[in-house]
Amino acid sequence: MRGQLPNKWFYNLWLSVVLILLVMYACFFSEHLSRMFEKEADTKAACSPNTNSSVDDKARLLYEQPKIIPHRTDVVFASPWLAPIVWQSSFNSILLDGIYKPMNITIATTVFALGKYVRFLKDFLGTAEIHYMVGYKVDFYIFTDSPGDVPNVTLAEGRRVKVMKVPSSNRWQDISARRMEMIQLLIENTIRGQADYIFCLDVDSKFYAHFGVEALGRLVATIHPNYWFLGRDQYTYERRPESRAYIPLGEGDFYYGGAVFGGLLEDVRAMTKTCSQNFEADTANGIEAAWQEESHLNRYFLYNKPSKLLSPEYLWMDVAGWNKEIKLVRFSGVEKNYAEIRPN
Amino acid sequence: MLGSNFMKIFSLCLTVVLLLMICYAFYFSNNIRSRFSEGSDVIETNAACSPITIPVSTHLSDVKSRTRDMLAPEGLLYTQPTVFPSRTDVVFASPWLAPIVWEGSFNIALLDSIYKPMNLTIATTVFAVGKYVAFLKDFLETAEIHYMVGYKVDYYIFTDRPGDVPNVTLAEGRRVRVMKVPSSNRWQEISARRMEMIQLLIENTIRGQADYIFCLDVDSKFHAHFGVEALGRLVATIHPSFWTLQRDQFTYERRPESRAYIPLGEGDFYYGGAVFGGLLEDVRAMTKTCSQNFEADTANGIEAAWQEESHLNRYFLYNKPSKLLSPEYLWMDVAGWNKEIKLVRFSGVEKNYAEIRPN
């Protein structure tokens, strides 16, 4: 009797525990259940061709409630002129895709792969297919002097490559400088009316993580990974007043990278045209800006504020060290063996 | 003997621990789920059929407006922008990357240097019907001190008593235009007709004459700077009473029969109807939709919980604003103190309802 009692009591206890478990988990999951049923009903309502529904323009997108209290406090999410700065956790991809996908946009994307730089195309395109504007129509424009060396990379539906043949050059600086003009002419002659946005990227890089429509905007610049924690007087702006890329000490917002910029066609056209003209004016005066087009780009963006800034997550370098603010590297320049690739 | 006692105690403790774990999981289930999904959280998306279009902007058009580029002058000196925040208590951009304007988020010298050369005109509507004319004097006087100072402002005062509009001295480039409207005994009706009147104002009067429009409640005063940092394509203001609450507690219209309906589980912020604005075309589209929806509701014998504000909230949920103003821009004198509100810029005055109702 004494031996039996603990067992019976024990089993009764376990039984009640199991029952409580079941009840509680039912409560826990009932939220899911009711949502699933709701979802079905809503799905049916939204899909049916219903012209007289009082809620016929109701979207069915569910996402976490936007917060007033920040999730991250280590970085700033808007510039002093109120352009958003895009960092990990500043945006909701599901929501943004819900907004942009129905717009059926096309994103033109330029890369310059001259001379030995063609070797970077395979990784660039391969990783772009995994991470870059996935699910959207992308037209890659590959400027190269050796079209035969452009690798055959399988692209997803709605994405294609167009090869633009350009003359060779021995100086990478020259290639870099002519980019602006070529992008301007591409917009004017080829992609106007065919694309909604354009992004101009360096080819000697790979995508490592999501790089999507959160980056889209009217005029988009990227904060260079090397200078964002420095004083503005340490930025490698062009400092000679004779150059059209000149920025005096005491002025400057950020140092922007020439490897990633973009925006609406007209706005990028205006920018590339100005930079190209200024570069040519400099050349006529026998001067070349410290970092060629990047110097001109920086001057342009100082006096024509970008409408959106991308954090250095969008323009990193494989050789760079670790920074605690960079939670995610999305696009990064690969480590290069300069002996192999220079001169072009 | 020891064994059976031990077993009893052990079972008891185990039960208690299990119960606590279950309660914890149940209570914090939302948090747990949201922490497990990285970054962009979603419970479910309706992938079965394409979501109805949420038009986000008109910026894909080729129309080049004067306000498109943000040109800053050479030689302007200001504090260097930094990636390291000076304020960490509030968020400065929405999840769709619209900036949220708080004290400390913007540099007004820089913004003025960008906007002043554009030679803008900012149309500003207020409705002062019936006894609400009493609020006009303070509204206009404080606006002259704080609101869009240095810019051209056209105040459009909708009133049924043009004779009672006070004579307030305005700065250069600023003027008042009185728009006569019919009286009403119900404030809800006045509130409801606002949307249509703003739409018609844009279509018939101010198109081509103003660049931006702001629509403000008249029973309020300006207490601090309210300037061009507030300008944007489509601007909504976060209501002071709900920004700390869960979305299911927002006073959205919850009846599916109404065109202002927002289901539980959806919603970004609760926006206030007392302050909104933007480019003319974008505000026109918004006021027109809200007005039409309000009329459709009326035809169906239903009036949304907070009239036009309910319709405004639904519109802004599915047509994301391009910029949000913090509750600094829409406060209430009767509200308590909040540590996040460093500055009250525009605030509804304490009203003696006996004096002003009915209109």
C-alpha cells in the first residue's frame, strides 16, 4: 500500500501536467490557427473579382509593427537633410517588396570589365543572381573590350546581359574616368524608357548578402567603408582649387564610394553628365582629380544631396577589418593581386 | 521513504517549472516568434494572389519639378554629419525608409539653404467654422513666429463667418485668403467635409500657385520651430496618443462594412488628422480618395469611428507616406510629459467644450 501510493499519485500528476501542457499550447497556437483561417478567407475575398466590395483595395500584407523605440542605437538612420541611411534592421524587406513588386520595375545595372577585369565577371554575376534585386527584372550592361571573354552565367527569368563593346586602355584611371560619360550615353541612347532605375557597380566585387529594393531611390550614394568614422578634413576629397572636383576643408558630408551609386535614370544622367564634363574640363587644364571620377562624384553629391544613402554594408572590401557597426556585408571588393591585373 | 517524498517534491517542482515555462511561452509568444525570424518579420504573406497595388510614389514620372533636386550652396558651413547617433531613444526612419522627423534629426541651416532658393509657396489650410473662429488669432500669431518662417505662405481659412476672421499682421510674402463655407451644427460633418474642400481647393484655386500644402487644425498653437524639415511628397504625423501602443489598440475603424476598415494585425502608426501635407498632387489624391470613401460610407449608413481621420489612416497604410513627423508636430496641451518629446512645436489647446459646441 505504502509502495503503491507514490506511483498512483505520480501518474495522476503527470496526467494533469500533460493536460495542462495541451491546453496551454492550444492557446499558444490558436493565434496561428485563427490567423490561418482568417488568411484563407481573406485570400478568397481578395482573389475574387469583386468590384463592389467596400474593401476591394485592401492589401493583405502582414509584417511586424513599426517601432518608435529603435532596435539599433549604434548608427544613425537619416542624414541631416533627412535622407534615409540604409543599414541592417532599418527596413522591412517584405513590406518593401510588397510595394515595389507590383510596380514591375526594371533595374539597369552597369559594370565595366575591361582588359583583365573580365575575370571578375563570373563571380560578380553568379553572386548577383543569388543576392542582387532578386525577383526583379535586371538588365546587366557589361562594358568590355573583349566581349568574347564574357562568361556565360545562367540568369533567372526576367534578367539578361547586354554586352557593350568599348575601346581598350592601358591606364585604369582612364577607364575609370570614361565610365561617367559611358553611363550618361547609355541612359540617353539605350535605356531611356526601358528601365526605371539604374545602378552602377564595380565589377571586382561579389555579393554576399541581400542587396534589394531598399536601395532604390531618386539619387542614391553609398558611404565609403574607409572614411565614415573620420573627420571630414581627412576625407580624400580633391583639395586643389584648380580642379572642378575641389572641396574645401571644412565642407563635406560623407566620403562616398564611386563603386556603388544609382537612382532614377534622369537623376543619374544629370550626375554622370556633370561629372564627365568636369573631368574633361580638368583634363583640358592638365589636372586629374585625386581619385578621378570618385572625386567628381563626391563634389556632385555634396552640392546635390542624395535622396538616400547606403551604409558601408553595400560597399565593403574583403581586405577590410571587422567593424562592429557592420552587421552584414552585402557587396564587397575582392582581394586583388595587382600584379596579375595591372596594367590592363 | 526518503525516495517517495523526494519523488513527490520533485514532481511538484517539475510541474511548477513546466507551468511557468508554458505561461512564459504563451505570454511572450509574439516576441519569441519575432526574434526567431531575422530582420524583416512576417507572419504570413498572401502569396496566393498578387497584392493589390500599393502605389508608393509619383517619383517615377518624368516631370521635373522645382522641388526635385536638393541643391545646397557652396561654402555653407555646418556640423559634420555623422553615422553615430546623437539620440538613441527614438527611431529616425520607418521600415519603408521614410524619415521620421524629431528634434536632433535634421540640420535646419542646411535645409534652409536647400529650400530657400527654390522660392517655394506653402499653402496652408485651416477650418474655422462657427465658434472655432475664436482660435484663429492665436493660431495665426504663433504661426507667424514659428511656422515656415522666411517662406511664402498662403493661409486658406475656411469659415462661415468671414467677418470674424481676426486681422493679424503677417510677414512679407504671407497672406490670408478667406474661403466662405456653409455652417453646420455637427462638428463631425465639418470635419468630414474638410477632405473634399481641400481637394477642390487644390483643383480649382492653388494648382500652379503653390508647391506644397499643409492642412492643420485651427484649435492649436505653434510653440516652436515648424519648418521645411516637414516638407515632403506625402507627409503624415504620428498622433501623440497612440505611438507607444500596439497596433491592435489603435482606434482604426474596425468594421469591415466601412471603407476606412483596417483589420487587426495591420497598421503602421496611428496618424493624426490634424497635421498632414505634401505636394499638391499627392495631397489631392489622398483627400479625393478619403472624401469619396467617406461619401460611400454615408450612402451605406455608416460613419467611421473618427471620421476623416479614420479614412486618412487607411489611406496612409496602403499609400505609404514619404515622410513622417513625430508627435512634436502634433501634441495636445492636455497631454502629459513624455521623455522622448524634447520639444512641442504644434499643440491643440485645452478647450472648454461647453463654449464651443455645438458649432
